[in-house]
Amino acid sequence: MKAIRIHEFGGPEVLKYEDIPDPQPGPGEIRIKIIAAGVNPMDWKIRRGYISSLPLPMIMGLDVAGTVDIVGKGEVSFKPGDEVFAKVGIGKGGYAEYTVARAAEMARKPESIGFVESAAIPTAGLAAWQSLFDLAGLEKGQSVLIHGAAGGVGTFAVQFAKWKGAYVIGTASEKNAEFLKSIGVDEVIDYKNQRFEDLVGNLDVVLDTIGGDTFERSWGVLKPGGFLVTTVASIPEGEPEKRGVRAKSLMTQSDGKELAQIASIIDERKIKPIVATVLPMADAQKAHEMSEALHTRGKIVLRVREDS
Ligand SMILES: NC(=O)c1ccc[n+]([C@@H]2O[C@H](COP(=O)([O-])OP(=O)(O)OC[C@H]3O[C@@H](n4cnc5c(N)ncnc54)[C@H](OP(=O)(O)O)[C@@H]3O)[C@@H](O)[C@H]2O)c1
């Protein structure tokens, strides 16, 4: 099969478009014929070698959408031909014509959207869902500030929070203000010209996808007992207690049941994946360059086969 692999860590030039053997599903595994693969910042962080002890060569990518091709012995949840999407393990491969996954990592894709949009969901959608609901416990009527609201995680988080009935404030640059209002943000803060802590406070939840100074300044806008959840920073020991709030750093988990919940909300037309750029898989280098520029709106998706 064709796949994008790395043989060494480094810049986008280490991404190689190659022919490699098709993966074979073991007992309890499912082979997916991939039609589209989502791109995440995690992909270029892995490519750069930011995660230690990963074996090389490695197929890139975590998010896939496609059809079930072969079902391994003992697996009964899916059958050949099912249209699915999944967040697969590191190195299993998303930027490839086939991958293998476990039933627990996948779900039937939303019926109302195509494979390209479905491939945009897994990592960013699960990160937003797990941050807001599993960790912070966001509820109807609460307020949430979402940093990086126009990005992959942010565009899902905004829509999930609105679906839940929360009041949503989002930070982005001015060029994204109208777009963010169109997907449900109640208040947009232009982070380049405004300081969010001058404009909002006493919030129930902050979701930080930016880190650094943005993370540091976020403690002060929470109400007592409020929740700071971050996808990028580590929480200093004792800091939440000192501030009288709660805080957690997210480690997104593959979760087929949550993917199925997200798919059903999409099919109810309550939310939709935002895909800004679609490129052929062979252009993975370009996709990584775009993602590393840190200003993606929504998601970048690689088209693996033309039948999507
Ligand atoms: N821990 C986990 O399990 C987990 C899971 C998923 C993602 N992550 C991490 O979370 C981060 C976000 O992921 P993502 O997929 O959402 O990234 P992304 O799509 O690349 O985010 C790009 C967005 O960030 C915005 N942005 C850049 N600087 C900003 C700032 N200072 N303030 C507010 N917005 C800013 C940009 O908006 P403008 O163009 O308007 O500037 C752009 O829309 C990444 O570092 C990723 O690795 C972690």
C-alpha cells in the first residue's frame, strides 16, 4: 500500500511517500480501507521527535475514515463494508491506504457527512468532548472561555458547548471573529489586541489549547471552584488548591462510544466538522507546514483515495 512514513525525526522533508506491505489484522482487530485521514498538531510534534521512545520507521497520522475491509477472528461489532471513523494508536497509521484498529477505537461514521469531514473528527472532537464534559463537567447555563476557538479542538469545543447550552466566549484573531460567531460563539475576544482578563471573569470553565502566557493568565478569570482544562500545559503541583479552583491537563483517549455520540449529534445537524483544507495524501509535507504555522481554521484533511 501507499503510506506516508518517517525514518528519522525532523522537518516536513522527513515525510516520505512510500510503498509498504499492507497491515494484516490480528485476532480482535479490524482492517480499515482508509479514504481520508485527519491532520493534527500531534502529527508534526511526533515527526519532530517531541515524544520520546517512538520506534522508526513509523507511519504518520492518528485519525481515519473509511470502510471496514477485513474483520479479525473473534470480532463481531463491525462487518466488511461498514463506513467507520477512528482514532488509531501512534504508528498504526492514518496517512496510509489501510490501517488496523480495535472496535473500541472506532465507530460508524456520521451518515449525513462524507469521509473527508468524518476524518476531521477523531482527535480534535474527542479532545474537545473529553475536556469539556469528562474533565470539566460543563453544564447548561455555565460560562466557558475557549482559547484557540478557531482551531481544530476549538471549533468542536465551541459547538459542543453551545449544544450543551453554555455561554461561550472564544479567543481568536480578528479575521476569525465573524466565522466564530457563525458557529455559535457568543463573545469573541481578539487575542492580538485585547487582554481576555480585562473583559471576562467569574467563569465556570476555561479550555486552554494555547499554553504559555495564555494558560498562566487563565487562572484569574475562573470563579471559585471553576475548572481550567488544558490540552497543552502541565498543571503545577498545588496550584489549583492555592487558587481555589480545579484544573486538569488532558490526555485524549481513543473512545469509540464517544465517537458514536459525536456522530449522532452531527446527524441531528447540531454540529458539523469544519474542514478548511483538503489535500491529497502525497502532499502531507504541505499539510504539516500549514499546521505548524499555528493558524489553521478548523481542520486539514488528507484525501487518501479519490472515492470520498
Ligand atoms: N493533550 C491532548 O490530548 C491534545 C489533543 C488535541 C490537541 N492537543 C493540542 O492542543 C493544541 C491545539 O490543537 P488544535 O488541533 O486545535 O490546533 P490548531 O487547529 O492548529 O489551532 C490553530 C488555531 O489556534 C489559534 N491561535 C493561535 N495562537 C493563538 C492565541 N495566542 N490565542 C488564541 N488562538 C490562537 C489560531 O487562530 P488565529 O489564526 O485566529 O490566530 C488557529 O485557529 C495543539 O498544541 C495540540 O497538539 C492536545
